Amino acid sequence: MLHRRLTGPWLGVLAALAGLTANAQTPALNSAVNAQIDRAYPALQALYEDIHSHPEIAFEEVRTAARLAAEMRALGFSVTEGVGKTGLVAIYENGAGPTVMVRTELDALPMEEKTGLPYASRAKAMSNGRESFVAHSCGHDVHMASWVGTARTMVALKDRWRGRLMFIAQPAEEILQGAHAMVSDGLFTRFAKPDVALAIHTTGEAAHGRVQYRAGPAMSAADTFEITFKGRGGHGSAPHNTIDPIVIAARFVTEVQTVISREKDPREFGVVTVGAFQAGTVANIIPDQAVLRGTLRSYAPEVRVLLREGVRRTAAAVASLSGAPAPEVNIIEGVGSVINDEGVIQRVDAALKSALGADQVDVAKPQTPSEDFSIYATQGVPSLTMRIGVAAPEAIAAAAQPGGKPLANNHSPFFAPVPEPSIKTGIKVTSAALLALLGKR
């Protein structure tokens, strides 16, 4: 529970505000929030289209960060740039009260956009040594516009709450490194350590105007692995004189799945994926090594340990079976599972349902992708991430029909959120949560 986990001077303040939570989003306050959103939206649409048209990849988000910094300074926030390389921290003080952090991401993906929108990205950047198109195909541009819109709303309604807003714009979420970079650069020591952290994320699987959240695991932990299987190369016509690392690696690809099917509790989530298999150069030569790369996904910490150990053990076993040298197994620790704090949800649930309508609020299913918002929770900050729908309702209905066109979800080159209702929903839910957590006068 939130009141058991928080420490410091605002424990009593938050406990006192708990009684206000159920009424934190009254019809009058809803109307005030909506009026502010409508007033600000034309500028937010322009901001969204500009960011969408000028995406930048991880740790290169210089233009994007500068644009957001200017927006926040104009609102009266104290802004520090260059936190965690290209991140920024914007603080707004509004009297004595708790500190609530709101996170947005800055980075885009190294991929080509194929939406055909008039403001579609044609930007390019160097990624992994190659030139690539760049596109906001994960919805971070929606997040940023909602983030600025929420800041505008909260400043306009500053007589209705008290405390400190800590708005952070985080780099490099797509490579799961930005949150760690900001924390390592003193996010919670140079600046305030928040009492609560909030974030939103788009989903193309839900209609705009809807929000989804749940207590407990929301997104999976992610680790990566690289295995170099060593053999003895030779002519393809004389395999008896070789130790074929391709056969060994292929055996690993199939055998490692028994860690999932025969060692993991079937009631727990876990996935082992081999995404790259690199070996050999020509048809008639057996190479002397094969390299595999893959990912491990889980929710529970014990499953995460099981998958790591299973990969190491299986790799060693298949190499030994062929009389090959021990393989080189490198498991790179990624991020933990995103865990939504039940106490935070209890404090904001009524306000969110009041802001959108209870029929627009869904209990989310745990998601199998990963993201580094979990880093903040590991620093002792109770957190909540909410998924907002961005698809047109008619597209949802059409996709549900037999033979219907599949929805373009996050990371698709055709991912195209409907901007206005999506951005407005992001502002409504984040503002409602902030007003519930920070109270009203």
C-alpha cells in the first residue's frame, strides 16, 4: 500500500489527502480541466505534428528536448537540460505538498513510416552503423504532446492543488537505457525524489478515449543474451573432420524451449526468443563458430532467474553433447517488470473514472513488451503507468470482423494514432491522477 511504502514528511500529507481522493475530480473540476485542454489543443496539435515530423533516435534527441524545454520554461517551470545525456527535468513549485513525477519519452525508432500522413516523417539517422529512416511509431509523440498539455492544465489550475510537479523527459526508452542514465546522473539526488511516478503509453489495440491500468505486473522484465558456439571448421564434404557449430546452435534453439515448456510453472509468464542466428559465409564450408542473440521475458523474479540459468545450462549441454568447447554465454541484464502500485491506483481510480466515465476505464491485461519505467520503482518510487487507446473505434470494429483489416499497433510502419482524442485523453487521465494525488484547496 502507498501509505506503508512512503517515507518522509509527506506521508502524513498524503494520508490526509486520501479522504479527498474520491471527490478529487468533481464535475466542476472536470469541466475546468476540459476547458483548459480545448483552449490549448491547437498549439498542442502543432507541437505534435512538429515532433512527429522531426523524430530523433536514442540519446540523439537534441532538437526534441530543446523544444520541450522551451515549452516548459514558458509555463514557469525550472528546467534543467542534459540530464542523462539528452533528458530534461522540469520542476514547478506550488506550495507545501508531495512531489509527483510525470515521465514522457523523447526517442523514436530507426524504421520507416508508411502512414502517408501529411506530416509523416522522412527523417534519417545513423543506427548501428547504417543509415535508417526514423519514425515515432511507438507513440512517444502523443506522450510528449500530452505531457506538455498536462503541464499547461496543472499550471492553469494551480489554485486547486499544492505540492511539486516533477516533469521529466527521458531519452532512450526504446533501447531501455534512458531511465538508468537519468538516475545515474542524479535524477533523485540532484532533484527531488518523488512520492509517486506517473506515465502513459499508447496502444493501437484500444479505441481513443479509453484508458487501461491494473495493479501488479503491467509489462515484462527483459534481458538479452549472446552465445558464441565454438566448433572446428572444415570442408562441407567431410563433416566427420569437423565439429559443426551450426548443428550445435540449431539444437540449442529447439532445446532451450523446454525450459519454458518443462521447467517453468505453466501458470507463470516466460518467453525465450532467438532473434539472430549468424554463422558461415558460403555453402561448402562448415564454419568454426555460430553466434545466437535473443531475449528473455518474464514477470516474476524467480522466472527471470530460471530463464537465465536455463539458457546457460542448455548452451553448455548441447556443446558438450557434440564434444565442442564450452560456449561463450553473455547475458545482459535489461530491466525489471513494470509493477503498478496498488496504493497509487486506489488513490486515483475514482478520479480517472470521473474524468473519462467509468465505462471508458478498463482493467488492463499484463503486456509482454518491456520498458524502463520500471527503473524508477526500483529506486523506491511507487509508480503507475496507464495505457491510452489511440485507434479509431470504427477501425477496432472492422478488425473484429471476419477477414477484417488488422490493426496497426505500436512499432508498425502504419501505426497512426488519431491525434486529437488521443492527446486529450492523455492529458485528462494524467491531470486527473495529479489532482487526486496532490489534492485541492
